[in-house]
Amino acid sequence: MAIEVLNEFDKAFRDELLAELVELNREAFAIVKEELKNDSKWVGIKVLVEKTGRSRKELERLRDQGVFRCHRTGKSINSKYLYDLADVQRVLRKGV
């Protein structure tokens, strides 16, 4: 249906319109790609062990070495660590 409407216009206008549509799609794709790249899923150690199949001790050793991103939920000694799941999986894929 949209093609039929476009056929009513001259070729130069149609080509310009389609080129603009392609450019808008590229920009939208770049924006979504950037948003997905910055999206982090923070998980606890139990979920991390389940998702990676690695032992808790190995993951804690790598955490202490600063190999992947993590942060504490608070400042007390009893606060828990949260891990960036995508970053941990990326590091493990590289082979640590």
C-alpha cells in the first residue's frame, strides 16, 4: 500500500524520501544499540554461580582481583556484593 502511494510521486522525491527513511532507521538502530550496551543487570553471588557454572570461591577471587565490575550494597561489613552479569560473562568468555 505504501509503495502504491509512493509510485504517485516523481522518482527524485521517492528516492529522497526512502534515503531519509533509511537514515532514520540507522539512527534509531544506533540509539537502541547504545542503550543495550549500557544496560547492566546486577545480580548476587548465588545467581552468578548459577548463570556462569563457576564456583563461588573462583568468582570471589576474580572479584578481589578487580577483573570485572561489582559494587557493594552498603558501607557496612555485612553488605552484599552485586555483580554486573554481562561483564562477568564477557570476562569468562575471554578465558580467565
